[in-house]
Amino acid sequence: MADEQLTKSDAVTVRRKPERADYRRETANAILDEALVAHVGISVDGQPFVIPMAFGRDGDRIILHGSVATRLLRELDAGVRVCVTVTLVDALVLARSQFHTSMNYRSVVIVGTARRIRDLDTARRAMAALVEHVVPGRTAEARPPTDAELRQIAVVELPIDTASVKMRTGGPIEEPEDMELPIWAGVVPLRTTLGTPEPDGQGVADAALPPSLLPYRRPGS
Amino acid sequence: MADEQLTKSDAVTVRRKPERADYRRETANAILDEALVAHVGISVDGQPFVIPMAFGRDGDRIILHGSVATRLLRELDAGVRVCVTVTLVDALVLARSQFHTSMNYRSVVIVGTARRIRDLDTARRAMAALVEHVVPGRTAEARPPTDAELRQIAVVELPIDTASVKMRTGGPIEEPEDMELPIWAGVVPLRTTLGTPEPDGQGVADAALPPSLLPYRRPGS
């Protein structure tokens, strides 16, 4: 369903520069799949906390995990409202004026309530989605989690439902009078690249890289 | 003051894996200076919102800005509690087990109350810090903001005071029994690289790149 729409609640409707908004599930999924880190926000007694976390996407859900001892995971398990934001920075935008200095980006904001996955087999599949998100193909290589490992962590899911995308693309915005200034303006693309893999050299595996690193690729890049 | 300590309040004390915490201002500043985006969290009627923003550092303060019409800026101006989190992802960490799949990262979490900068000259200097943060050297090239431009936006400052750093470095953690498995394990470094600058071709400047892009460098990279 390429045109399936996200739920456009008051909380996630983009009011400022609405022309930069997008409410299609397909657009949100592409950004989520490319990004490595989510910033997860909760509020405790009126104080917001924003914590960076690895995440995965499993269909229409975001998967997060952490030690059962973590405050964030305890709060999520208790059913607090959460906001998960994922951002990709695509370019620096240099305008002729400092005022219009900008960045091109794509971001997804998801709000809702997370739910802990208590069934161990379901949690194992969710963890596999998280590992595949970080390193596509890795679940075929690395040992799956045991029941004892899964009991040490809380695996939670958040529906990708009440959500919106905001993005900026294109060149600088300029004031008409600035066009006469002899100042370079344009866009400088940014991308995330991988360095040479460094084996830990501790085990019995030979040094040949595994299929997941031949080559490692983020979706969309 | 290389050893100056941040304020280690209950809100920002790292409880989970405290060996990964750091409370030195110098460590926090280095991470802030290298990063391009902050994730800014506020809470409205118990619902947290996390918004990606460009930011700058001016000494012991974080500078944020946005249209005076934005909900986030209106809330900050009204004195709500805020959490600003800045994260750098340094490497993928591939362990022999899926459970120990990880990432190396450095993050700063700052909590407090932001304050709007209403004096136009002070706001202009704060905006310059923000532009210099995104593109070091750019304020010497691009036209400074006019009073009319500064009146369109809210420039706010947040003290880097109650804050903490958390980071992961090094290779994979492994279970002893996994060391016999013939599975590649190690670290894959990640870095942000720049593509070829693309001039907008609209103005009177020649195509030669400006000093700020010869070369463009993030601090610390």
C-alpha cells in the first residue's frame, strides 16, 4: 500500500512550513530504514528526557530494547507517552545570508505508547528485526539470543501510527537583494561512510569478512 | 579549565553502565562541537515531543533558534523544562552473538530551562555562534542578520550545566563460550563525509569555493 497514510493527530501535524510535511507510511519507513539511531523522549514529573537508542523496524512497529533495569525501559513498560524521533542530515545549505544558513534533512516523529513484548519467541523475532536493522544480513551469521539473554532485557514495540515526516530539500532560500552579493551559495551533500572493518582478532574465525560486510549497505544509500 | 565538572544532578546521572559516563565539561564540549544536530525534548500536557534542530555552542551555552511562531520556541520562551541530547555514532560493533550487537557512540544530555535572548545585538552574536557551528568560518563570508530578520525568530540559550556524557568505545562484549564459534566479530568505523559542493549557480559569485569549504572540517574529525 504505497499510499497508505499515517494518522495525522494534533500532536504530530506539522504546522510550521507544512509544505515540508509528508504523512505517507512509505516515506516514513524509508527514513526509518536508513537511520541508525532513534532519539526516544519520555517525561518524568514534567522533566523531559531524550535518550539515543538503537532501534529496528518490524513492519508497522518500531522495536526498542534495553536492560530491564533502565529507567527509560521501566517507564515505557509502565505505559508512559513516548516520542521517537529519527533524523537523517543530508546536506549543509549555505545561503548568501547567515540568516538562511540551513541543512537539508529528513525526520520522522512518532508518538504513542510502547508495549513490552513478554513472549520470548516474539521478543526473539523483534530482536532479530533490530539486529537486521543495524547490520542487514547479520542474523544469518551471529548466534541467536537465548531465553536467559532475552529475560535480561525489555523488548518494547511502538506502533508507527501517529506519526509525521518533515524534510527539507533543495538549495538555499535567498532574499532578492542578496543575489547581487559576490558570495558563494549552494549545497554540500553529507553522507555516512564506513571505514575498514577491524576484526577483534580474539576468536577462531578466519579474517575474511562476513557476507553482511561485503559490502555493508544502509537501505536507501 | 580542562577538568571542570558538569553538575551531576539526579536527572542526568548515568545509572546504567556508569563506567560509560563522563561529567567533564571538556568531554561534553568536544562532542557538542563535532555534532550537527541536537534532539530537543519538551513535554506538553504529559506528551513528550522530540524535535531535531541545528544548534550552536557559545562557551557554556547551547544556542537554538526558530520561528517565533513554532510551538517548540513558544514553549521554551515560556520557561518549560527542556532536554537537549546530541549524539555521534562512531562505529558498528559486531559480536559473535546477536545479543551483543552494539554501536560505539558518544552522547551528551543537557537538562534545564532555556532563556530567550531578546537583545538584538546579543541575539546576533548567538546566531553567529550557530552559523559558525554548522560551517566554521562562514560568518566571515555571509551577510549578517538584519534587525528585521532577528525579530522574525526566537534565539534561545540553554546553559551547559546540568549535563552528562555517555559513550561506548572498543570492541564487542562476548560470552566466553561464544569464542569457539567461527563467526567474524569486530568493529566497523562510521564517519560523516562531504560530497562535492554544488553551487546554486544563481548569483554573481564566481564558482570558486569559499575558504569555509577549503576544506570543510568538523572539529574533532
